[in-house]
Amino acid sequence: MRTQYRAGRELDRIDYKILRALQGNARLSITELAERVGLTATPCAERVKRLEETGVILGYHARLCPQKLDAPLLVFVELKLSQKSAQIFDEFRRTVGTIGEVLECHLIAGDFDYLLKARLPDMTHYRRLLGDILLRLPGAAESRSYIVMEEVKETLNLPLPD
């Protein structure tokens, strides 16, 4: 499978090997990465740079333990807006972007307009987030919450072809 990522250039099997290796461990040195994918360091570094410049690789991140950083409670919240307009959506996006506890926010199809993912210390903080912040967002009218009891799978890794 080949995927276009820049005019006239497609991802090839070596690019996918690089992406798979970096998804597994983004701290690999170029030398280690090159060995894993069967290249020498210079062409490997050039490929990584091209993948970064074209936006295929968006960044490198440390995965942190929420339990050790006082954020063990994982909550998903569906929010419905009372009105729908470009202005309300823009205002909502700007405002929700400033709420640190909200890790993700997605405009969705269905009965609700947005799905939010939040990490919090406890239920008291959740109650504050919902009542004092989320339901006061521009156009917020209704919510439905899901408290996670057990995290079965969580990954940022995308499935990639061989």
C-alpha cells in the first residue's frame, strides 16, 4: 500500500518501517533507527526529516502516568449545543482549548455535538469541571458523562501497512 504524502512522492515500505519503529520508541537514535530499517544513517535521517516536514510525523511525546500525576480519573463527556452556527462552533473551540483538564475534544455526528476526554484527580474535580466549566461553555445545553472504571486499551499508535 502506498500513500501520497507530497506531490509526486509516496510513502514506501522503508517509510512505513521508520514510522512503525518511531511509534514503538520515538527516542531511537538515527543510527539505531537506520539499523532497524536497513539504511545507513544519512538517508535514514533525510527520510525522517522529510516525514516531519511533510506533516506525516507531527511530533514526539513522552507518555506520562496519570495516576502518578494526580489525574487517575478518566471521563468522557458528550455535549449538545443549544444553537449551531459557525460563530458558536468557533467560540466553543476557542474556549474548550483553554481548559487544561480536557485532553481531547471532537465535533461528532449523532445526538450530541461534541465528545470530550478529560483527566482529573477525583469526582469533586469532575463535578466542578462539568458544572462550573463545561456547561457554561458557549451554547452548551445538555451533557452525558461516562466515568471510566477500567482502561482496557489506550494507544496513539496508528495501524500501518507492512
